[in-house]
Amino acid sequence: MLTVFGSVALDTIRTPTRVVKNALGGAATYAAISASFFERPGLIAVVGNDFPKRYQSLLNRFADTKGVVYANGRTFRYDGSYDLTLTYRTTNRTELNVLKNFKPIVPQEYQKSQFVYLANNDPAQNTRILKEFDRVKFSMCDTIEFWISTKRNDVIKMVGAVDCVVINDEEAKLLTKTHNLIKAARKIMEWGAKYVIIKKAEHGSLLFYDDIVFPSPAFSMENIVDPTGAGDSFAGGMIGYLSSKNSTKLSIIKEASVYGNIMGSFAVEKYGVYGITRLKKSNIRKRFSRYRKMVHF
Ligand code: AMP
């Protein structure tokens, strides 16, 4: 079984051509939806009483939501703007709201999950919740600039508690205080993670394990609409694939990172979650084989 824990949000996304308010977002949302194409995950999160019914139904379509708590207060909100190239995002506002004092509980049926993804979220909560699972075979986490700047020590503890860290390049540099990605990955491994995957947005990803580096280019895209959630869709696709194979062999982890890139490429094609909610498994299979042809030489 697979469990995803992390933020479920109401996002404001500002691109040069459009502003979308109150969009369903959150790291766990993207990750759970993406993972569901490989295996239906259990979702643990907190939302407020302003969380729209239509979003509750949408989440139910993709995940088991027994672990979603409805708290008194406002849902976590994120507001971000992209530059003209849709490459750089500025955070305008992060409102933790109900996430702030959330004490997550793992529903009993999720406790036996062998695959656990701690999506971008308060790192102290992430580390605490991991201890509540009895049979973890593979755990993975992500983080973001907000937590690195406000709770760096907790982020380092979280990184030491998981098997694998997925993190984007700028955040890896910020966290490790180095400018070189190989040195950054090595430092994260010294803190305890066995695998490190550095996401490089439109340039794909680098997987590090021991002295092995496995680069995986991004699926080349011409029309990018909204990059929000690409990283979380990457991670969800990865852990969903691993869980569906029930394997942590390096060859499978490499394949999983390719599925990560494929899922990220779908996420950027539409605003919000709609790049991945309207997918069929056959779309993923087709893109995976095109990708295989693309990188073969
Ligand atoms: P990504 O584009 O993959 O980095 O993920 C964007 C998603 O992360 C958005 O839907 C946000 O709601 C969520 N997010 C942004 N900041 C935070 C934060 N500090 N903690 C947890 N989730 C966040």
C-alpha cells in the first residue's frame, strides 16, 4: 500500500496570461493524483471548512481520503507568480492556516503502507508521521524554500529519516549551501538519505545513489501553460510506480524517475491539477514509449 502525506491547498496561480484563484493545489494533492495512475494511494492531509465540495469529490476519485481531516478554520493557501518565461516562480504569500498546528494521525489501515511519500509540508510533522508506519520499505520526501528558510534543522532531520529525497536544483543548493549539484547530493546522502533525486524543471532530473548518477531528460514540451505541481506530480508518479512494482531495485528506481518526468510533463500542459486529472493510463504508456525512443541511441 502507498500513503501520501502533505499539503492540500487553495492556490492562486499568476502566469503572464492568466490569474487563477482558489484552484485546488497542494503538494500532496498533485502527488496523490499522479500516483493514482499506478496505484490508488491513501491521502493524509488537513483542510479547512472553506474547502469546496467539488474538490472533495475530485480527491475521492483519485485517492482514499480517510486520512483527510476537516478542521475548523481556513485551508492552507499559496499564492505564486511566474515570470514571462514560466521558469521562475515568486511566492507572494504562504498562509499555513489549519496546517499550522495540525497533528496528523495515520489511519490504522494505512499503517502497514510499505511506500510512504512525505510531500512538501512542515518537516517536523513529516518526520513525526513517518514513525507511525510499521513496515516502510521505501520512504521519500520533498521540500521547498519556505521550509528551508524557516525550519532548516527540521528539514535536515527529515532528510536523514527517509530513504530518498526529491528536491529541485535551487532548493538543493539552498539547503546544502553549495552551488554544485553533485556536492549537494553528496551532502544530502551524508545526512542519511540513500537516494537523492534532483529535479531540474524543463531539464529533467539527476538520480544519485552511491557513486552512480542517472540523468533523465525531461520530455521535451512546446506548450507549457502552468508549471505548478510539476515537481509533486513527478514525485507522485515515481512513488506510485515503485509501489505498483513493490520493488526498490535500482533499475526500477531509475524507471520510476523516468515516469516522474513523464507525469511532470503532463502536469504543465494545463492550469492547476487539470493536466493530470484528465489523463488516461494509455496517454502515460504512449508518452513513455515516445520518451524511450527519444533517448535511445
Ligand atoms: P511545485 O510546483 O511542484 O513546487 O508545487 C506547488 C504546490 O506546492 C502548490 O500547489 C502549493 O499549494 C504547494 N506549496 C507551496 N508552498 C508550500 C509550502 N510551504 N508547504 C507545503 N506546500 C506548499
